Amino acid sequence: MKKENYQNKPGRERKEGYIIVLHYFLKKWVKILGVGPVVLYQELLTYCHKGKYVAWPTIDSLCEQMGIAKTTLLRYQ
């Protein structure tokens, strides 16, 4: 079975990638912030690329990506 190359097809960009999160942040701040806000932070980091330091995703798109309800997300602010 041939594997499709999504990079060559219009409208089918690859969604793979990575973010860098410091070990210090995971070790120290998860205890203070909690798991939910840390996952939100990591999700926001996925929107900051190509030298951008600001992200403006919609609340609905964040909820969809994280698999949580809007009320849950709003508790993390």
C-alpha cells in the first residue's frame, strides 16, 4: 500500500510538528498551575511559529483541539 505524500496535495498540509517546552516548566509550573492550564499553554505554543510570539486562536478552535468544553477552557484563564 502506497503512503500518500500530503505535502504535494493542495489543501492537505501536514499537521505534524513539535514544540519545545523546557523541563523546568514541566517540573516546577505544572504543580503550581495544574495540568489543564499547562496543556492550554502547549496548545497555544502550536500557534506560534515562524518567529511569531503571539497567537490569536478562537476559543472554539482551542476547545476542539483540546477536546474540552468552553466552560472548562474558561476556567483556565
